[in-house]
Amino acid sequence: MILAGGCFCGNIRYELSGAPKVVAVCHCSDCRRSAGAPMVAWAMYLEDRLVVTKGTPRTIHSSAAAMRSFCPDCGTGLFYRNQTALPGIVDVQAATLDDPEALPPTIQVQTAERLEWTRRLHELQAFERFPG
């Protein structure tokens, strides 16, 4: 299986080969702040299963051992690496896949940091588009 994805502006493109080790929704505050979202879905792959096919992501140290890569043009978050905690692994933001439905999450992690209101999302009134 080969999956492709990229950033919002299209300047960064990547391909993933094979199946992920796990796909998880992360609730940690670092992911929230990095993505500007209440949670982030990550697909965990062996590093050699990721090939950047276009562009060069910018990478920063977001904490002692953690590195986050993103598009330097549009800011889309793409990859997370932590060689201390997850040697040889790259986490890919699953929503950046061309088909984000291809890798549905199977677990949630860092739920100790979950925003309390996310537990009730299914209770909110829902609209297919903006309400009239």
C-alpha cells in the first residue's frame, strides 16, 4: 500500500509505503499548540517508509528530544520524530493524507491532557455546512 499526502499549499509532498504501526489520536498539549487544534491524528511509520517527494520541510526542536516538521510556506504540520522515545519512527499527521479516511485512528493517547469538552462533541448540534 502506498499513500500520498502533503501540505495545504502543495509545496511539500510525501509518500508512505506499507501499513502504519498504529494510528492514534493524540490529546497532548504540545500537539494541540503545534496544530492549533483540539487533537491530532498521527500515523506511526518506520522512518524508511516515508519519502518526501517534493519540497523540503522545516524542522524544529519542539522539546528536548522532540522534532516537528512543517511546510515553511503555509505552516502545515507534517511529521513528528522523537529518537529517544520512538527510535526509528516518524509520526505523520494523518489529516495531511490525500485520503485521510484511509487510516482511521484505532486508539487515543495522552488522554490525561484531553480537553474536557471534546468528550461531548457527539452531543453538539451538527450541520452538514454552515447553519443558515
